[in-house]
Amino acid sequence: MTTLWPEEVRLTGEGLVLREWVEDDVAFMPGLFDNPAVARFTPLPSPFDEVAAKAHYAKSVARRAEGNGVRLAITADGGEPLGEVVLFLKEDAAELGYAVGPAHRGQDLAARSLRVLTTHALDLGLGPLQLKIDAENAASAAVARRVGYALTDAPPEPKVEKGLEISLLTWEYAG
């Protein structure tokens, strides 16, 4: 399959380095993703333990190999991961997402990394760029607004995630 991405994806900007996950990062993942906010507002498994971390890494490698998306670790300098941003190619759009570990919140990492990934997606000619945000996730909606995404008039997408009924709203990059 033809892919949009070079052999290694490493994006820099906003004081961050976004890089692909490596196997050594598995040890950091539970500290980033095993918390109530990630459990509530993302499709990541909960609890997020070492087994979940290994599966998440394997999914990242598989999706990359399929050529239909990348998961990038958010880092300050290319080292320890602080969270994750994702870019998945859908039939009619490119979907982005983000999660930041609880110890690293309050540094504007989600908005900064989303801006870098949005710029990259635009440079690749992708569009429309969309976010799917739980209607109750005010923090994520605030990030989307700061980066230039706007809530669309698309009907809410009902979904059952981990036994909880949620309503996903579609946000689109407005520039």
C-alpha cells in the first residue's frame, strides 16, 4: 500500500518533537493513559496496564504498516513521551486526536502538538481535518477551539464506549 509518510515520521514545532512510538516507550504508557480522563474520553482500554501498553504499541506499528495512520509520541526533546497525537485516514476525511498524561497537563501540550500535526496534515494535502470529541469533554473542546477547529453542524454520533453511551461531536479545521 502506498503511504503518505516517510520511513520515519518526526515533526518539530511549538517547542515539541512528535515522533513515532518505539518499543522502549511501552514502560511509560500506563503512566500516561491509565487515568480517569483518558478512560472516560478516549477509546483506549481501562485499566491501561502493561498488557494494554504492549497492545497499543503493536496497534501503532500495524496501523503504520497499513499506511492508514500514525500515532506519535508527544515529547519535549524526542525523549520521554508526555502524551500522544494521532492522524488516521478515513474514507472522506483525516481524523486527528490527542491525549496527554496527567503529570504533563497544564503545559498546553495538547494544543501545541495538535497545531504541529494539523500543519503537517495540511502540508500533505489532507482534508477535511476532523476531530471527534465527546460532547461532555469540555477540556478537549477548548483545545480544538484554540487550534482553529470549529464545531460542525453534523449530527452527534452516538456510540457505546466501554459500556458508556456517549455522543461524539464533529469538529473541523477552519484555519
